[in-house]
Amino acid sequence: MSAGSADPEQRRGESHWSAFDAAGIQRLLAAEDRHFWFRARNETIAGLLREPIRDLRNGFRILEVGCGSGNVLRVLHQIAGNRGAVEGLEVSTQAADVARVRTGLPVTNGYISDLDPGATYDLIAAFDVLEHIADEALVLAQMREHLKPGGRLILTVPAHQKLWSAFDVASGHERRYSARTLGRALRSTGFEVEYVTYFMSLLFPPMWLRRRFLQPQTEDMGALLDSEFRIVRGLNRIAYELLRREAPLVGHRWRLPMGTSLAAIARRAA
């Protein structure tokens, strides 16, 4: 279904899922398989996903909301294997097209309100999506409605409002989260929070210093993407090797006290 098929009032709170135009998507594609942040994040997300997916019965359905160009959709598919079906949902036509080619998986171009009303999933994932949405309660409620009873929602979001920067503005972010505010948003929309942790811990001190003293003077998305995702060869390798060590800790459900991102697992309340 097309993104234009839903009621405009119903979709109003869903308007900022994708901040990237076609040029921005190409920049991300150039970075996602090489930059330490994307690579370490994928390993942490895999740590989050393995147990919930392992617990599902064969024939399960998984949906990634806001799957972008398919970077994490590949991780979901790899962990799911041949035991169940994985699909994506993405509002950007350009990104959805790239994701289909990149993963070979079905990707709906649209909003949650464009899904078949009767479509239900055993697990819904949304990685760095919720912060783009003005009415987070609306979209969390919509995701809950598409989860089977007892189904799980798995999220990542950017952490700490004190790290707010021009990059957040250019990216179309509405907010950054704390463990408290993310947990409150989930509980208020009918979820039982099973696990919340910060991650990207070692990035917090340098990012705080950069945000405080070295704020860029531009909000041009291309320039900011180039700045944020520039690959410095030696530093990129070291940062990846350090940050990837968080993945097994998250896999064992440790609660890390600090980080530039948050991860959560929540279950649809009965």
C-alpha cells in the first residue's frame, strides 16, 4: 500500500521517520558496512535479538519499522534464518527500494497505518526510529496493536538530552531519551518493560565534550553526515574493537550505566 492511503490525521504523528533524501541514503550506504558506530551497533542489536528470536516458535513473523536502507534488516534475517518470516516497513521510497534489493526481503513503503489492519507479528523492532516521531504514544500504540498477545517490541534510541546537537535537528529528531523517559513511554502505551540499558558507553565522554565545545555551525544534512560518519582508519578500527565488547554484555542482559544510545525490550501487556 502507498503512504498516501492512510487518514492524514492518523498519520500526522508519524511524519518524521526518515530524515534522509536520496543523497543522504547513499552517504549512509557508504558508511554502514565500514564505520565503527554502525558495525558495533549491529552487534549490540544482535545481542538484543538472539534470545527473543530463539524463544519464538517456528513460523513466526517479524517486522522492522523504519528499516531504512536495510542495514539492520539483514541482521534480523540472519538471526531468524529459515525459521520465520522477516519484513520491513519504511516511509522513504528511495530507502525502501534500496532495502528490497539489499536484503531480498519484502519491504512495505509506508506507515504503520498502511499495514493490513489484521496483520500481527510475534516481534516488532524499531532501531533509532522513535526519536523521529512527534507523537510517540500514537506510534507505540499502533505497534502494540500489530503485536500478538505476549509479543515483544525491541527498540534503540539516542540517549541523553544533554547530547542534543545540530545533528539531531538536521536528522529530524524530536527528542533524546533517558532510561526513565523511555520506560515511561513504553509503560504508558501498554507495554511491560523487560530490559533497558545504555550502550555505546565509551562514546559518551568524547561526544559530550564535542557537543559542548565543538558544535558545528551548519545544519546542512550532507555536511553533518560527512562530519559524523567520516572514517579515520586507525581510530575507526580501535573504536569498533572497544565498542563491540558491549554486545555480549547486552546479550547477557547487563545494564550498562552510561552511553550515547539506549536499548529496550518490552512485551505487549495482556
